[in-house]
Amino acid sequence: MTLFITLVLLTISFLWIFYDIYAYLEIKAGSDAFERISKFIGIGFVARILLYISFGIFVLKAFRNGLRSERLVILSIITGVVSAICLVFDLAALEDIGTDYLVHGDECTMEWIWLFSSLAVRLLFYVTVYLLIIRILRGIKSLTSTRKTIVDEIIYEVTQYVGIVCSLIGIIFTSYAYVALDDFPFRNWLVWLLMFYCLVIILPYFTMIIYWIIRLTGKAEMTLFDEKVRHDIAHSGLIAWLVSIAVMVLIFVVHFGKASSATMFMWFPFYLFSTLLVFSVSLLERYKKR
């Protein structure tokens, strides 16, 4: 049932790409029907959100039935995470275009580049999910009952991939915000907006961690895998802490003398994302060596 729902939502979202292309071109041409077009764009956003939820449930169920974390599975999850994060930035870009481009006549070059680049990311995600569903339906990947420990290992591995993707996006975003804002004066609304975007970027990783905690609380006893995980987390935590010292020194040097700039608050998300990157890479490397 979950596979069928995912397939339906995937098809709707895939076809909606063509409408979005048409809508973006119409808006860029200064169409007077912006409000009508934006309503249909909004429906596409709802379909995408439902697809991300359905796909997440579908993958978790597939793991429980024996799906292994092969390249196609990891690629579909990574592109799904990136596409889900892009959704919020798509909304922000459309909001800027609606005010700056259509009302004030600004070019909004970066917003247009972002929207069309986001379409490419969405297309890649849809294609990989289609290929994954086809593989499952054809029985190329045998889905049989698997041990609970194996499921834990797969989810553990996927969590590290999600952490790496989120941290890389976060580092790119915070670095871009720092360069773009430069000495922009401090504004409360701007700081809160930047923090909101950072929260959106890290949200997929937090969701995986919460799910992981829920699974651990439901286990009656510790296994050998759990003992290895505890040792790996301690080792990777130490590495991340040591690297974070160098990161904080770098942040201190870069921010020195810019106490009144809005970018002074970007040190925390940059520190968070850089530490998460080192932590996730270290955990995944140790897991792959087993």
C-alpha cells in the first residue's frame, strides 16, 4: 500500500515539474496571472511534502523486509534529503521574486538560478526513486525477512549519510551567507531567518536521530552491534571535538573586529555543521571498515 501511494505521489510530482517550468517562465516574462500561477505552484509543494513523507515510510518498511543499503538506495535517500531541504529555499526564492522582481523590478538573478537548479535536483530524486521502485517490483532485489540487528545497522549507516549531506549543505549555506551579507548591519529578523534556514537544513538529520533513539528505547537488551556503536561514537566524538577547536580558532580570527555585523551569529551554525560533518564521516568510515 505504501509503495502504491509513493508511486502515485511520485508520478504527480514528476509531472508537476513541467508545470513549474511553465510557471517560472511565465513569471519571468512578467505575466499578470502571477496569483493564479502561484496557487498551482502551491499545490505542487503540497504534493512534494506528501511524497517525502510517503517515501520515508516506504524506505523504512523496505529495510525491515530485507532491502539493503546499496548505491541506488543511498542515492535516492541523499537526493530526497537535498530535495526536501530545497523546498523551503524554493519558497523563499519565489517570495523574493514576487516582491523584488515583479513589484520593484529587480533582476533576482540568483533566485532564478536557484529555482531552475532545484528542478534538476528534484528530477534526479524522482528518477532514482522510480528506478528503486522498478527494481523492487521486478524482484531484482530480493525482499525477505531480515534480522533486527541488520535493520539497525542499515538505519545507522543511512543516518551517517544523511548527516554528511546535511552538514555539507549547511557549510555551503553558512559560507555563502557570510560572504553575501559581509558587513550587513545587525537585524533581529535577519538573524532569526538565517537560523530558521539552518534548522531546516539540519532537520532531516535530527529526524533520523529521533527515530534511532525511539528504536533503542524499545530494545530489551544490548547487542554486540550496540557495543560497537558506543565505541565508535566515543571515538568519533573525540575526533570531532579536536577538530572543533581548530574550527573555533578559525571562526574567532575571521569574526574578529566584526561585532556589529549580522554575520557574527553565523559562527554557531557553521560550527555545528562542520562538527557534524567530521563526526558523521568518522562514524561511517569506522562502520565501513568492519
